[in-house]
Amino acid sequence: MEQGDFMNETGNADNTVAATRGKAFFITIGWISAILSLFIYPFIFGVLGVIMGIISTKGGSRAGLSVIVASIIAMGIGLIYGPVILNYTRHYLGI
């Protein structure tokens, strides 16, 4: 049994909890990247969100597909309207 493995009722190593935590991490980073791509560096953060979605989808998560789609859409909006959104946000926050 490796470090990070969990034991289930039968005494076998169970990696489901560790795998779920890993998928949740990639999905969270993907969503944060998708939101950031609306404001700053849309091409970088949009691609990062797509990569995180692909990694979580390969891990068996269906939520990774929504991260991929959201990252592509947010990247497109950020590329077109990024400066306008950033200027409006700065004005709204008083920065």
C-alpha cells in the first residue's frame, strides 16, 4: 500500500477519496482560470482552463467538460471585450 491510499471495509487500498480530491483541484483551477480569462491574459488563462478540464475529464470527471466549454467561451469573450470588462470593473470597484 502506497502513501495516500485509504483502506476500505475489506482491507483493500482505496484511492477514490484521493482521486476525487485531485479532480476537484483541477476543476477548481479550471474555473478560476476561466473567470480570469475574462479580465486579464485571456489566451493564457483560457488555455490553462481547457488543459485543466482535459486533465479532469481524463480522470473520469464529467464536470471537466463544462470547464472546457466555459474556458473556451470566456477566452473568446475576453479576447474581444477584455479591455472593456476590465475598465468597467476598475471603475465599479473604484480602483
